[in-house]
Amino acid sequence: MPETDAAPPGGHRSQRSRSGGQRARGGASDGSGASGRDAPLYGALDLGTNNCRLLIARPARDGFRVVDSFSRIVRLGEGLSRTGLLGDGAMERAYEALALCGERVAKKGVDPSRLMAVATQACRQADNGAAFVERVREGTGLRLRIIDPIEEARLAVEGCLNLFDDSAEAVLVVDVGGGSTELSWLRRTDGVFVLEGWMSAPIGVVTLAERHPEPQDAANGSLDPWYEAMVADMAEALAAAPVGPALRELFVAGRAHLVGTSGAITSLAGIHLGLRRYQRNLVDGLWMTRGDCEQAAGRLLELGPAGRAAESCIGPDRADLVLAGAAIMEAVQRAWPSERVRVADRGLREGLLLERMREDRPPRRRRRRR
């Protein structure tokens, strides 16, 4: 998903939800109760298997306002599935991006106590992941925290809460990463969404694309078996979903919907809308049907590698990964049928910001009765 340095418009209001028995409420402010331009800055940095992303924002009444953002494809997990290690070239790319993030954080004046920096699947999986994190700390001053899959899934849900349809009886949040895919099932109970189960499938766009290289000499129409092989890999992983069949029936009956968060779904949305350039305000919150997703994936297959690279919503850096993301979403939609899919250009970073801002929010004073 291409992202510019311009701040995306608007703040985010989180709906009420309950995850692991705790309620999560939207809105946040700093410790002094300030909001707007007087509020302090917070930062959220996410080093993933494919991307390095940063958000800097201020608390606002409706959540937060983005002041600056940064995103760069670094492919930190390149070759990891074969070697078990982060490669030298991959670490150099990631280190360079992280150094730029550190410069932005310092330039904006974000207090280190208000910067949440996390690393996910690539650093979790790699034997030298912790060593790379330490190198980053020594060289840039950034203190990355390697988080486990359940925290990654929880933060993705937190960042997407305000995209849940209040009339739905259940929601499945799908966070497609470079090295893994986190899935969280929530059911509406007493007016709030309660976590029913979650899983981390060890399949992401980078691992799937490396496992299934695109045929270079394929004629028109012959890419279908290759695409279906990727769908089958993800389908096998989904067979271990930790929820009962009764929950799936809500999806089959049209009483539930999906929320997709990641470049996998935003790329499909950009193709679906026919955007000449990526526009977050048109993509974030968009409702797509299952048919819309399938047609967009079909369009990507028809374009071929060169055509996908020329699409401004994809670009050359993601041309070889976007169909792996589409295949993951296709497998999820087959396993958990839903006519409606909500597109989220938000997720883990937004979850980090909302959670940290909430921690600094002063407790409400009880009004004295006269």
C-alpha cells in the first residue's frame, strides 16, 4: 500500500469493544487533559516482515490527529523462510528506514516515553532477530520491542474497532503481514464485541510469494493453478481456526462481516476503485463485496508482473507480492463466507497510539451532588 508523507485526514473514534473480558473505549488525551495543538505528540513504529511504518499523532477528542507518517518497503524477511536468518541486505534496508524514522521522531520532538516501537514476525522468527534489534538500539537509539502474535492481533483489532458494523453479530479481523497473518474472531454480546478466538497463521505475502514463485512464461489464463496453489496453502492453515462451527454459521447467514487490514486488501480496493493514485480517504472504511474482491484479483492476474508494477496503487516494490495477499484474502473468504468486507487502512500502529494515549488519560472526576 503506497503511503505519502502527507498526514492522512481525520482522527479515529474507537467503538466500544471487549477483548479478553476488558472494555476498550475510544478517544484519548494526554496526561494533562490537553487536546489539539497543545497536546503532546505520540509515535508508533512498526517494523514488519515487509514494511517499516511510522505514525506521529496528537490526541484529539475523536481519537487522534496524524501529524506525520512514513512507510517504506524493506523486505526484512526476505529469504528468512529458507535460512532462518535475517539477511545482510535486508537488515541494511531496514536499518536505513529505521534511522530515517528516528530522525523524524527527533525532528518532531516526540518524547521517548511516548514512542512505541515494535517488531513483529521477522524478528520473532529469525535466530538473529534479537541481535538486529540491539544493533538498532545502539545505532539509532530506537528501542524496538519484539511482540508476540497475540499482542499483534489485539493491537490490529484495537486499531480497527470503529470500522465494525454495530448491526453485525460477529466480525473477523484479518491482518495480512509479510510473514504471518493474524485473525481475530469477535462476537457481539450485550452490545459490545467480545473476542471469541484468535490465531496466527505462519503465512504472509513474503513467505507465500517465496514458496510459490510466479511462472515467468505463463500464457493468458494459465496462472490460475499457481494462484489456487497459494489459496490452498492458506486454506490448510485456516483449518486450525480455534472457534466453533456455530460462529461460522453467522457468516454463512450474512449476519457477520470481515475487516481486512493491510496492503493485501487496500491494494484490491485501489484496483476496484480504478484509482490513478492511492487515496486513503477513498479506501479506508470502504465496503467491498466478495465479488468485488474476486474481480480485483482477476484483474491483477490479467495485468501480469509488468502491468501490476505500472499500477500506482501497487508499484514495482509490491508487484510480486500483491497476488499472494489476494490469495490469502480469497482463502479467508472461502473459509468464512461473507458478502461484506470492510477495508481498513489502519491497524497495529493506530492500536498502539490509542492504547498509549488512553494510558495517559486522567481519570474522570466524579461530580459532587448538591
